[in-house]
Amino acid sequence: MSEPPRFGEGFQRELFELIRWRRDVRRFRSDPIPAAVVDELLAAAVLAPSVGNSQPWRFVKVDDPERRAKVRASFLSSNEAALTGYRDERAQLYSSLKLAGLDQAPVQLAVFVDPDPLEGDGLGRKTMPETVPYSAVLAIHTLWVVARARGIGLGWVSILDPVEMHRSLDVDEHWSFIAYLCLGVPEEEHLDPELERAGWQSRVSRGDLVIQR
């Protein structure tokens, strides 16, 4: 049996601060991120917990300019369609928001999940198959926090057509699209979320989110 590490109070405080400073970044500098650093971030991501130890996540590095252009086109059309769901001042506010850093982020990753991987042999997901994509989200969050600790920002782009993502990135047709991630050095640093600063949505108090039974 290996001896577990001991994390002191100083580390615990820093970890809490790290989580507080994790932001959904949309504004990036053009500084390149070394390939070795990206590989280290992915190495951390795949250490995330997964249902039945199935490790269902599939990370696709998107470097090709033509494929990136297709992703951007999908975002623009999906964003325009989303705007039609708002009216008046809310529509004006939505149209003013910067919702993706696709033009600036030096590193872009698409995240898919194998919905029924052989790994794990179905353990833990018979009654709740949605735990498979949940596992991929845990991997994304792990990558997000580790990236932030290195001064690298991450932005999760969700305003995309999953069918177009399959077509544009030429991946297994059985995989499910989970997220498109933009990574890079943030152009600016803020403790509060950008959507809160823009007046879209304030944080909900912890008392409204934690229920005692």
C-alpha cells in the first residue's frame, strides 16, 4: 500500500482560491501553449473519476485551420438561432455578450464521449447511463482547474450543433459531443464571472442551493 500524500493547510487554502479564480474565459492572448504543456493537462484530465472506471472521454485536438473555420461557422449560426429566443432588452444584452474565444484561443479541444464503452463492463451505469457523460464532464473540470493553476484559461463553447461537430471533425458516429474547449493565456483576469459583470446572471447564494433533509 502506498503512503498517501499529506496536504497542509496552506495548500488547502490555495486550492480553494484556485477554484474561486476558475473562470470561463472568452478573451485570450495569442501566446502559444507548448505541446508538452497541453499533453500534461490532458494527462491530468484522464485521471478524473469515471463510472465503473470506464474512462469514456475522447479528446480531439483541433489544429487544422479549415476544421476550426467550420467550428466557428457552426457557432455563428447557432448563436444567431439562440438570439431569436430572446426579446427586447434581453436580446440586446445577449447580442452584446462575447460567448466564445474561437478566433484567439491557440489551443482548441473537442470533447466527445463513447456512450457505451467496453471498459467498465457496464458497472454503475445500468440504471443511470447518464453517468457516462457525467464522467466526461469531470474530466473537463479536472483539466480546467489544472490549467488555471498554470495560468492558462479555459472557455467552454456550448453554442454549437453536435451533428456539425461530428461532420466537421470526422469522429466515430457513435460518440456523443460534450464540449468544445478553448485554451490560452487570459487577456484579463477577474474574480467574478464575465456574465455577472455584463449583467446577465448574478451568482445564486449558497443558501439557496444547499438543502437540508
